[in-house]
Amino acid sequence: MSTRAVLSRLDGESVARWATAARDALADARDEIDELNVYPVPDGDTGTNLHLTLAAAVEALAQSSLRGGDTETPTPQRLVSALAHGALMGARGNSGVILAQLLRGIADGLDGVEGALDGGQLATALTAGAREAYAAVAEPVEGTMLTVARVAAETAESAASATGRTDADALAAVATAAAAGARAALARTPEQLEVLRRAGVVDAGGRGVCVLLDALASVVTGAQAEPVEVRVPKDRLADPAHHWPRSGLDVQDPDRHGPTYEVMYLLDAPADAVPTLREALAALGDSLVVVGGEPTWNVHVHVDDVGAALEAGVEAGRPHRIRVTHFRDAARELAGELPADSRGVVSVVAGEGLAALFETAGATVVRGGPGRRASTAELLTGLRASRARDIVVLPNDADSLAVAEAAAAKARDEGLRVAVIPTRASVQALAALAVHDLERRFEDDVVAMTAAAGHCRHGGVTIAAREAVTMAGVCRPGDVLGIVDGDFAVIGDDLVTVARTVLDRMLGSGGELVTLLTGADAEPGLAEAVAAHARQGRPEVDTVQYDGGQPRYPLLIGVE
């Protein structure tokens, strides 16, 4: 990309053009980015999530008073702040949440900048964006979109220093350097993450960051983006039989024993104190969400050491409206406890049959699932539609947990009490609903539902869409893949045979109840054949079947 400067300063209108150009570029690249996901089934949707998140941001900007309603020309800082808020409300998947945090950090980096941006100010903003994106992830991993954003910012800072931060040519130099740095960092991601090297691709989220910065450079210079190589040469791939490591960006394992207390408080603190606060709280527990902006933040975390969580808040600023809930035995009675009919359950579902099941059980349904993740705004709408003060959220998908926590944090700001149970599959949510009891206190009900979900193993079968490396070996298009607790554990050529093998493995560690959910594309008799196999091999185990109607997974299996 050449540095033929079109703009010497980045004003509000140029920021709006960048957002629109980036949205359109992500729309063009979404299929390519989706294909970069290392899993071999077509539910990889990083490109889709990034595009829909930024589309929500641009839509929010278009509807705000900053476009056409103000008498004064809006500043870049105000526009990016509006984009960040829209991205948060429309965030889909972990990549969308991180993108929202990246935009929020850029806005924070522009705090105090009243006019159009020069090159040095842009570099500073990009650095702040990368820093806040890192701070949003409890355990950052190199080789992801975080790395690409950080290296891009570092390259931009170097370009600003080399050209003179306020020189007329600095803006073009900084924007071009940021895009080039992102592409260079993206090319190195397979060297940093073994899972990428073995799959032969660069990081999907990192590719999305490149699209964003290429769009920025194009707006500034008028030049077209350079092509990006997203595949790793075959001679650089390692032994495909090696097991993939788990990424540090993965959500918490719901099978583990969780913390005892939920701690929430409002915090008056400067923005530069929040990254340190996040670090301190992440080391203490999980389910960490810190949202808002200077001067007031909303803090939510699950911990065992309440005192340490409050002390971290005192060190950062002034915590107030402190609320502590004991999950295990609910030692204290809540003043003014709400009646039973003020409690609700909100569940994300993928399929008409599943929707009917959850609605029959009394849950408010939010549509989602592979290829069509529920957004923060959609979940927040579901929370409000439940017409309850105490609400349990069942996200039923690992990639939707961060979005569910973001929606819960927004709902808490409105006075609702919300607990997110980290269900990764619909069968876990059904197990949780089976023990849902309105006669119990809310805290006790959350503990019981969390335990039931955690004791439910989940699996299923699907069809590989392309050749890829899995924990079970190399699969090819059309192969039947068996999933056990989120990992591809079996490869075969027959749905019934693979499903039986999956069930046998799941029952290997015991079980009393098998739940079978047939998908929209299930072959006739699939569930019946698996149920018959269960009755023959384990006659003491009860088996139930439901028509789930979920896409892409002909059969989902739960073992309790």
C-alpha cells in the first residue's frame, strides 16, 4: 500500500467513512475469515461475528445525534465512543466483544482531543485500543487478534516518531504502518499458536483486525489494501496426530468447582486504574466483567475471597453500592425478597424444537446458535422480556458466554439480578431446567442448576465440511465427526456407528439418563437406533428423545 496522502488530519467525517468502509470490507471478507477457524465444521463464524458487531456499531452511529443532529461537527473521539457503545450492544461471540473493547480503548486514547487527529494522536489511540483489548481478556494468548492489534499499534508508534508526530505526512505514515504491522503480525500467528500451525491457517480474529486497519489506511491514503496470505505452506505443518492445546481465550470449564461468592459494586475510578483492577480480580476468580467508562464503572466477579475483591476496588478508586451474594448456602436472607413469580430463565436456542421445549419449561427464548450468534442487545431484550427481577441466563454455547455476561452486566445496571450459568450445550441447559425450583431462594436455585448443568456430559455428531486436523486425526469433507465434551473424538463414515461410539464413551464414566436431541438434518431412525443401542448395552439407563431441530448437528447427546 503506498503512502500517497489524501488526508493530513482525520476528522469526524473521515472516522465515519472508515467505520462504513471497514464494515463493508468485513462483509466481503467474512466467508474467508470464517474458513480460517481451525475446527472442521461450518460453525466457525469469527468473520460473521466481527462483521455483525461492526455493522451494529455503524447502525448505532447512524441513529445517534452525532450524525446530522448536532449543530457542531462531531469530533473523532465522540464518534469512536458511539461506535464502541454500538459494538458492545451488538457484540457477537468473543471476537465481537474484543472488537468492542478495542474501539472503547481507541476512544479512551482520544480523550481530550477536540479536533481532527494527527498521526501521533492516531498512534496513541491505537495503542490505547490494544491495551484495553488485552485488559478485557483474563488470560491473553499471543498469536490471536490481541497480538495483531498490539503489533499494529507498536508499528504505528514507531512511524509517528520517525516522521514527526504532528507533521502533515505523519497521518498517512502511521495508518499505513499500522496496516503493514498488522499483516506482518498475522503472518507470524501460526508460529505462536500450535493450533494454527497444525491447521495450516493464520488467526481468524487477527485477520479481522487487518481488515479494519487496511480500511483505515485506504481512507487516509486512497490506496487499495494489499493481498494477505492466510494459509500456511504444507511443508510447515507438524504431525497431525498431535493433540491441539486449548487456547487461553477459552471460557471457563463448567465442570470445575466454582467460586463461592458473587461480588458486585459500582466504582468511581480513573480509566488508567481499570486495567490493574481487571488483573487483580482475574487472579481472584472468574466471570469477570468490568464495563462502563470514566468516572463510573460497574464491576462483577465470582470469587472465594470477598475481602480481596473489595480491596482491589479500594485501590482502584471508590467502590459503592456493594452487593455480595453467597452462592453455596445463602448465609444471609435478602431484605425484601421478591415473590417466586418474579424469577425467570432466559435461554439461547438453535432450532424450533428446542425453542418449544424451553418455552414449555417456562424459559424466555432468544434465537442463536452456530452461524447466527445472539447479540448482547438481543440477550438484553430477552432479559427484559422475561418480566422478572431475578433471572438465570443459559447461553448454551461457549462462544456466547462473554456476550451473555455483557448483557447481564447491562441488566444489573437496570436493577435486575442476573446469574449466568456457563452452559456449553442445550442438553446441559435442559438438565439445569429439570432442577429449576421457584420455591427455593434464587441463590440456592442457581447453585442447583449450575451443578446439574456441570454434571451433564455433552456430545453429538456432525459432518465435516472440509479437510482439517482434529484430536481424532485428519478428517475430510463428508466424514462423520463424533464430539465428546466439545472435542472431536471420533471420525467415521456412518452417523449411527459414530453416534453409538460417542454414547459409549460418554457412558464410560457412568450415567443414569441419556438425552437425545435430533437435528433438522437427522436421518430417519437415527435417534431410535442410538436409543436401542443404549438399552441393549446399559438397560439400567433411562433414555429420552426430543426433536430439537438444531442445524448442523444431526444428533446431540447428553448424559447425566
